[in-house]
Amino acid sequence: MRYGSLKEFLKTGQDALVKGPIAMVFVEDLIEVDTTIRHHQMAGFKQVLLFAPDELHLPDDLEDEIHRIHYDMSVENALPDAVNAVNDAAEGLWLYYCYNAEYLFHPFCEDREISELLAFHTEERRDAVLTYVVDLYADDLDKYPNAVSLEHAWMDKSGYYALGRAGDDGHPKERQLDFFGGLRWRFEEHIPKQRRKIDRISLFRARKGLRLRADHTFDDEEYNTFACPWHHNITIAVASFRTAKALKSNAGSTFDIYTFKWHNSTEFGWSSQQLLDLGLMEPGQWF
């Protein structure tokens, strides 16, 4: 189903917002859009909302399975504005958002669908899931100049760290941390300070009036916590080519980067176990 605007979708596409979880994919360029959609369909999302420009062409079978919304991602606050609008129309449903060339991994995703994870998370009285964005990059930038290759994807196996998140009063916020690492850490001279952290709250339960902010946190501080007060909770990871693409497409950085590989690079195995072993997501009490 195609919609000429987000406003049109919210008016006539309510059938897509009946049952969750729902994935929202935001298209910034035309790279790996189809694989992004298929990956999240296989993860178990009931619907995929695709926010994309008209010049994107998809296979007919994929077009028939999604809700495609004409959307301009170049507008300021494009993503939070869209997420917040869908949030207000999808009370109580679990929503997820990502960009194209990003791939969600949750603990044991090879055997358990995302709805199973969310059923457990809901029983733990949690309304949001902390997400680590793990940078992927092609091993050979001469062969893959846009830094994207699913068959030859690499990642950093170390170099990740967290700092306390300060509140308005200067004191650390309870159960909140800012996480860093990957390409945004190694090439921080090319990344604005406010965009260097790798954590998002990308999977959450919709509640009318809830607001996603530009820094990927919510105005309800409990949504931004990594755990409840009594034990660790599930966290998830998004394997993402987004930073690598940006660094190689930006004239200010592309000529300074000949390779993203370093001594702590490892080939990405496209498995949840690898991410669990590296401490890049947490099963909590879910086994």
C-alpha cells in the first residue's frame, strides 16, 4: 500500500496499526533498503512502515507486503517527528525504528521472534528496550566505496565504553548511561559531539503524548533506563552501516579514510551469539 504523505497514512492507513510489533524503516539513501525490510520481516514484525522517497524502486512482492509512505528525510527532525506521529496513533503497541542498511538483532533471534522477547519484557513491566548501534563496514573500500557489503561486513570487537549521563542538576541520572564506541569513537574528529553516542531507545511501547527527542531518548526518563531497579533487563543491538556510509560520502572525511579495519576489527557473523559474546547486548533474565 502506498501513501502520498504521513498525514494520508495516519488518516487512511489505520489497519496497519492494529497489531504490533511494528517496524518503521526510514530511507536516507537507496542502499540496501530491500534487505533491511526483509530482515525485519523475518524478525517477526507484523507490519513494516517504509518512509521513503519516490525514486526508490522495490520488487513488486516487497511493495505488496509493506506500507510505503512518501517522506523527505532531509527535513530537520524528520525521524522524531514521524515516530512521534505514529506513536500517537498506535496507543499500546510496540514500535521499532531504524534507518536503511540497519539490521536488528535480539538475544536468540535465530530461534525466537521479536514478539516473544516483547512478551517477556512486558511481563517485567518494561516499556522500552535499550539499543546499542554497532557499526558495520566493508573490509575493502576500493571494492566497496560506499563502505557497504553484507557479504564482507566487519565490526569492532572492542573499544566500547559508557559514561554516566548527567541530569540538569549535574548529577548522574539513575540507571542511565551514554554509550560510545565503534566508528563514531575512532573517527570522532569527523563526528559532531552530540552525535557520538551509540545508544538509542529504538524499541518502545507507544503511549499518546510520549515524545522521542533528536538524541534518540524520550521525554519520559524511565524509557531511557537500561534496567529496572531490581535486576538487568534485555538489551538489543542494531548492526548498522549508517556511520560508515556517512564517513565515506562526506567530502570532509572520505579522503582521510582508506580503510575502517584496525587491529580490533573482526568479521561480522550475522549472529546474535557473536553480539552476546562481545557484550553488545544483554539477555537479562530471558533464557
